[in-house]
Amino acid sequence: MRDERDLRYSKTHEWVDMSDDNTAYIGIDDFAQSEMGDIVFINLPDVGDTVEAGEVFGDVESVKAVSDLISPVSGKVIEVNEELIDNPGLINEEPYEAWMIKVEDAQEADGLMDRAEMDSFIENEK
Amino acid sequence: MDDSEIVLKKTPLYDIHVKYGAKIIPFAGWEMPVQYKAGVVDEHMAVRTGAGLFDISHMGEISIKGKDSLDFINYLLTNDYSDIEDGQARYSPMCNEKGGCVDDVIVYKKGQDDYLMVVNAANKDKDFAWINSHKTDDIQADVEDISDSVAQIAVQGPDAISIVEKICKAEDIPENYYYACFDRDILGFDCIISRTGYTGEDGVEIYCPPEAAAPVWEKLIEVSEGKLIPCGLGARDTLRLEAGMPLYGHEMNDDISPREAGLGMFVKLEKEADFIGKDALVKAGDPKRGKIGLKVTGRGIVREGQDVYKDGKKVGVTCSGTFLPFLKGAYATALVDAGVRELGSVYEVDVRGRRVECEQVKSRFYKRA
């Protein structure tokens, strides 16, 4: 199980799970999935694509609306969570287990926050 | 005017929505629940398989009474009301002179020279002004906007009737679809129980005084023993789209005629009375564009306002589109060149720069067994 207290967060509610060798798993946080409601579709990059910090790398659609996914890191996509493509509802069920892409040589965007900073950011956003 | 200066109205059920954990959004000048804790998908499924409860108090109600009320209604609306019976409800588009839609409405005949018109919340003030602007001095009809004194609760789904039966007399529920029982007692309040709805399921819409809305809502929840799920506008929209029902501002508007919107069966060109828009509709002949249903066969969700292509050529634009929970797929409606329409044919929709393949299907995507 991934511990949400160990993750880094962007203001657009993506999380990063960075390992020591600079490979990173990317997902969206509980606040984002709850705001979107039932997620029914996800569009992700292909393995081998590069993602840029602060740029769109895909989109998720709920019944209500579409939201862009903004990459919190730069790097090369080495794995895509195919399970989410068949069952995007997993993002609602377990947002911190439902990683979307795995990126190698990942460089964090500026201004990512830890959990405590993110909590106060969300509090101020309300 | 700045948006923040607009004071949104609250229905008499607002506090109950908050209590049940609703997410509140602005809609047509109202603060309305878009979904509750269960979420759009579960709320939608509750209506298809059990029962759902909706606050639709934002809808507008206009009373039309007097000697000329029937003639006036026949002049305002494209459908024919000449043979409407006491207690019956009838749907109709309301056209402008160009044949576009001012609104789509339901009119009930309460009794001799006594009618109730139910209109879309977003159009209520426009409709009231429109109706009054056509009420010349020689027309003897009293037109009154009674929206503030009417709340509305919809109970929809296969279990809806058995739940409503627990709070009123069995004979207070109309036996037939599109009929209503007027002046019926629920918890001591004077209510209308109408066998109508906007979900494609059996059920009723209860019209009641504002002070009755909260007690009736809570009583329905109580007697349902957990079967009745509160549903927001999100599920209301997915349910109506799945059932192939039009929504004003999407499938029709001031510039889309009812015949283009697939509502030709509610346009009675042959009726005795002249009506607003008739000349334009006759002159326009067979519509040059028409509504179709699309099932998304490629990957993605088609939304409203996206361009539709056939064989590489733009042929129209989508009206509504989302993921439909019961059918478990993405579907859309579109207005396309009439000539290209054919069930089973393949289209592409431009979804934010990506072409997504769709197949034309019947626009009544879901039909209750």
C-alpha cells in the first residue's frame, strides 16, 4: 500500500511517488477524484512518450466533465497502468493505488508540496 | 452585471439536500443538488432498478384560465389540445415565428377553462413574457406565474409507485401515463400527483405547496425503508439522455425547430387552429438537418458542441453527450445534415482534436422492458 503521507503533490492535485532511482509513479489525489465524481474514461500517453512538468499528459472524464492531467514531473514514460483503461473507476476507489504512468529519470516540477502543505492548500482552496 | 451579484434561489428542500450530503451547483438561477454522496452512477442505477427521489422545484408553473384558455394554448403550442381530457397531461414544443423553439412544455387540463403549463426553469421568465406578449386584448385568459407557490418532487423507478402508495390513497395515483390527479391529500397538504417523469421509468411527479416539500420528501424516504435514493441533476441528465428525451438548450433552442429535433410527432400542422411558427414550419418543408443518436465505438467520451464528420466531411454538431451508466457506454445526440442519416452508418466526432468513431443508433438508447 502506498502511504499518502510519503507522496508529493501539485496544485492541480496530481501526486508523485518518487523512488531513489528517480523513477516516479503519477496519479491524482483523493480531493480530485472526489470533486470529479464517477470516473468513466482515461486517456494516457504511450510507453516511450516523454512528459513535461506542468504540461498536459492525458485526461480523465467523469460522467459530468473532462479534466486534463497535468504532469508533476518531466521524464520518459516507461509503463502505463492498463488496468485503469479497462476500469477507470479504480481511481475513485483507491486514488493512491491507482497510479497512471511510471516515468524514468523523473525531474519534479517546481512547487510540489508534501502532504501537510497540500492539506492546508486544499483548506484554503475551499 | 457581475456573476457574484446574482442571488441564486433556493428550493424549499435546500437544507435537506445539504443534510443528505449533496454537492450544490448553480443551475438556471437556482442552487441545486447535482449529486449526493452515492454519486451520479449509483443514483442513475437506483432509478433504473429501484427508485430515486428528485427535487424539481426549480421548474416553472404557469396557470392559464378563462373562456379562451384552450384556444390560446392551441395558438401558443404546436401540439393539438382540442381533445385533451380533464386530468390529462400533454407535451408540446412552443415555437417562435421562425419555427424555432421558445421552450418545450407540459400542459395539464385541470378542468373546464383551467390549465397548468409546466416550463423549464431557465426559460420561465422568457416564456411568461412571450405568452403575455401574444395575449391580445380580445383573448379572455388569465395568465399567472405561480412558480413561487409550487414545489415539485419526482419519484421515479420500477419501485416508485409502490412507495408513493404508502403516503396517499391508491386511487390518488393516476392509472395511466400522462394523467394527473388534482387536489389530493398528502400529509394534509393539497397536492397534484402526476404520472409523468423525465427518466424513461414509471413514476410520479408530485406538485405541492412549498411548505409541504420537506415533510413529503422525508416521509417518502422513511416509508421506502432505504429503497428510495435521493438523486441530483447529474443523474436527471444521464437518465433523460439514455431514455432519448430532449433537453431545451441542447436538442432544441430558438434556432432549432421541433421537426429538426425529432419532435415532429408533437407538431400538428393539420390541426384546425393556427399556431405561432406554423407558416415558417410549413415553408421550411422537410427539415434539412435532423437529430440522430450516436453510440461511441472508439475510445473517448463525446460531449455537446463537438463537430461531427462523415467520410471526412463535417455534417453537423453534437447536442448532448456523456457516459450512460445503465448502458455502460458513451452516447451522444447530434444535429446533422438530413441526407446523410442512416442507422448503422459510421461517423467521427472531434473530441478536443482527436477523432473518435461513432455509429448511428436509435436515439432512444434505452427503452424500459
